[in-house]
Amino acid sequence: MDKFKCPSFFKCGGKEKVTASSENFHVGETDENQDRGNWSKKSDYLLSMVGYAVGLGNVWRFPYLTYNNGGGAFLIPYAIMLALAGLPLFFLECSLGQFASLGPVSVWRLLPLFQGVGITMVLISIFVTIYYNVIIAYSLYYMFASFQSELPWKNCSYWADENCSRSPIVTHCNISTLSGESIQVNKSVVDINPLNCINGSEIYQPGQLPSEQYWNKVALQRSSGMDETGVIVWYLALCLLLAWLIVGAALFKGIKSSGKVVYFTALFPYVVLLILLVRGATLEGALKGISYYIGAQSNFTKLKEAEVWKDAATQIFYSLSVAWGGLVALSSYNKFNNNCFLDAILVCLINCFTSVFAGFAIFSILGHMAHISGKEVAQVVKSGFDLAFIAYPEALAQLPGGPFWSILFFFMLLTLGLDSQFASIETITTTIQDLFPKVMKKMRVPITLGCCLVLFLLGLVCVTQAGIYWVHLIDHFCAGWGILIAAILEIIGIIWIYGGNRFIEDIEMMIGAKRWIFWLWWRACWFVITPLLLIAILIWSLVKFHRPNYAKIPYPDWGVALGWCMIIFCIIWIPIMAVIKIIQAEGNIFQRIVSCCRPASNWGPYLERHRGERYKDMVDPKKETDHEIPTVSGSRKPE
């Protein structure tokens, strides 16, 4: 077979096998794969997967969606979407990474035409990693700010303005003129003049909570919009640096070190959620909050609304972290015969249980907040940043021993974010390892720390006074359509082009043969149901697109254009790589396309002893083979 000279960026393997040594300390002597290494224990992998899947969205988005979409009734579409979309994709990606022992880019040796899908996944993970660590920095700042006898946002302090109040404030009222007429004036006019409001004429509006003004004026020092960048908020920059130092320290040995750290970061949030739930359940108004969340307020008529089903599908899709590349990367370090089917079921169920469980802890304390403020629960419930850094801190400030509960809560957010971040960085380093294996064996530590340093520098714009606008912009554009497009192409490429039956045979090489009825459900989902659902969500998202805004402040045209440029930069590699592969192939245009839709000659199990009869002619995956492009006369035919 003729050899093509390919750019170094696209090389997918080295040529030598290096055993565990001092220069390759991320590989253990007992590891099955001495080139890439394996998880030290099965529990390391499972906790890493749980930590990756269970993130901030389980705490600050799912409870709000449940409350907003019919309470307990929302669990019905949520469970259905788990079965139809979430679990099939999760199982597919775990199987894919484990079978080939390759990361999200190199694993596309199974379908070279679609290698750009893997690049898209990694690029989106990089963008999200930049702003995700900024959220971790926010949590660190609030945790440090809580080490005081009284939480700084408990009362309106020197940083507050005249709108800071837990009670409604008077904005306008009527006064009597000398002629006896009644006119409406701004309350500030009354305050600076010897005038009096006519009783009963006051016009009220809700005041801004101390926690809200603290978030905007102190923590963020938020500017008036994205156009006003302002200065770097130094204490947020230091917290961001600390967050990256923690990530770098946890990953300096790859999965060998991160696999130990997750025993704490993945399990500690459950301890805190349990403590918060027990504490919340003892407070007045807790039952009212929980009833709003999932009990007496269940509204099954909501199930008739398409928006509810869309929210359920979207939440499942993003909560499980499918199509980000992380599941493939983490699973690539499994031993070949690991039961990835049971792993996928277990992790998905734990993820969903965590979302439901977190809702009880959140709403019990929000119910107490509503009770003591004399408001309805609906008036204090928020989502996202507003829940994590305004509503919940406000509720904690009203509790006896508020600083303790605040430290506990933000430390929980810190650990929830960190283990998701570990997996995202491991996705990047795994991709580099697959492309430059010999370099990574010798220089894993400096390369890992170098990645953290570069991402820290790129994240500095997110800790300026306009930083929150940048965080929201990246989240709005990069964490949406790009992932949906990658997921749709992933399942179409693997199931419809590579071959669903062939892929099932690959899985059975790892977990053993199963009866045909076992695969009936998976075939139905992979071939039809899951791709149709993903396409429907993508179309819905595009139809419902709206210009981003934060705190009702619209983004400038250049900001929206920049957002489109970011997502286009991520997905444009899909057609670019397809064109590159076709150019590198042989024959006429039809033959080139056909050859690029066949597995490369070095596709298959990484280790020779696992290849069996089906892959006995496979080229060693560590050797360069036509840039992973088979010739038209390749021996393996499509189904």
C-alpha cells in the first residue's frame, strides 16, 4: 500500500512500544496496555465518569426545570428521554472508546471521512473548559468570602445603592401642588424636597436583594455591557489561577492521579447535599418548597406541551456530557473486556438520581426563604447563576450559622465543577497523546501544565468587569448547536455508515455475545429513534434562536458575530477534514469517497491479543498507515 506523507498534526501513532518507566510514569507495570496505560481500579473509572456526568447543571438547572415544567410530572418525559436519547449515546461512546483504546479524534479511524467530528468535540470542550473554570473561580471567591462571622451579602453594606432592599421600595408617589392638584413624581424628588406623598398613592417595585447587588457590584464588578471591558478583577483572576493550579496538580500523572482525586471530588457533593437536605427539612417552609418542586404542585397537563419534552431531552443530553469527547477519552483507558454496558447503565442512573436528589436540597431551603420573606416560592426560585450566586446565598444568609452553610455549599460547587473539569482536560491531553504518543510519554507533566497555563491566559477575559458577558456568550453559542451537530453525525457515521451490526459485533468482542433480543432496543434507538430526536432538538433550537443577553442587557452586534465565529470555527473542521481525507485517497472521486467511508487498515482493538479472527489482518495501530486512509482495495468491506 502506497504511503502518504501527512502533516505532523494529523499523525496518529508512534512506532515503538515503551514499557512503564520513570519517563512514562502514567503507565503502571500491571497495566494491560503498556503504551497508554489503564485505570488502576474499576472504581477510579466509575467515579471519574460520575464526576464528569454530574456537574453544576444537576444542581442549578434540573431543579428549576422540574419546578417550571409540571413538578413531578416532568420526571416522565425526563425518564423517557433518558431511555431514548441519553443512554443509547452514552453506551455508544463508552463502547467506542474502550474498543479502540483511542481518544475522540483518533478513534475515527473507523470512519476517516468523519474525523472532523472528533476535532469538533475537542475544540468545543476547549472553549467550554475556558469558561467552566471561571465558574469554579466564582465558587472559590464566594467560599473564601464566607470565612467571616457574618456573610458579607447578609445586609446592604457600603457597596449597595438605594435600590438594595429585601422589601418592595417606593419608586413614585403622588403629591399635592399649591393649586390642590395631584401629580405623580419620582420618590427621589420627595426625599430631597420638603414634600410628602399622599397616603395610598405610593407605587412599589421589588427591591434588589443584598446578595444580588453583592454579586454584581462586588464579586463581578460588572460593567454596563460587553462593550465596556473594564479592568481585570484581580481577586477573580487569583481564584482562576488557583482553580487551574488545582486542575494541573490533579492531572499531572493523567488518570493515575486524577483517578485518586475523584474519590473525594465525586463523593463529597453527595455528603453536602445530604447535609443540606437534612438541615433544610428542619426549617419552617421547607415542605412548601418541596411541594412546589415535585409534590402537590405536579401538573400533568404540562405533558401536552412540546416545550416540556424539549427541555427534558435537552437536559438529559447535556447532563450526561455526551458528544463532548470526554466519555470516549475516559473509556479509552479501560481494559478491553470491561463490561461497559453495565457501567453506562450505572452512571446514567446515578446522574439522574443526583439531579432529583439535589432538587430536594435546593427547594427545601428556598421554601424556608420564601416563608420568612412572606413570598411565594415562585417568587424566589431562580436558575443558573442566579440560583447559585444570588438566591441560594440569600437563603443561606438567613440561616443561623450562615457562614458555615455557605462554605459547605460553595465547596460543594467547587468539587462538582472540578471533576467535570478533570475529564475535559483529560480529553485534550488524550487527544495530544494519540497524535504525539512518544512526546507525551516523555513530557506529560509539562504538556499538561502548559495546557492549563494557556487556558488560564485565555480565560482572563472572563474575569474582567465584562467577564460574565463573555462567559454567557461562550455558553450560549459553543455549548449548544455544535454538540448537537457532532452527536448527530457521530451516530449517523457509526450506525448508518460504519454499520450498526458491525458495531454490535465489536461490542460483543468486549462483553461477550448476547441474544438478539438484547440488542433489539439498542438497534431501534441507534438506527432510528435517537438520531431523529437529536435532529428534532437541533431544528427546534435553531427555530427558537434568540440573540443572547445577560440581565436584560443585549449583546452588541460584534459580540453576536464573535459568537457565531466561535461555533463556526468548531464545526468547520468537519467538512475540512472530509475534504483532506478525500484528497489523500486514491482513485476517482467516487472511489475516494467510498474508501474514506471504510475503516482504516489500523482500525480495531489496540492490542493484538484482543483482535481475534475479525481483526487478524489489522495493521498495528502504532504504525503510520496512509494517514488512516485505506485504499479502494482495502480488505474490509462495508456491510
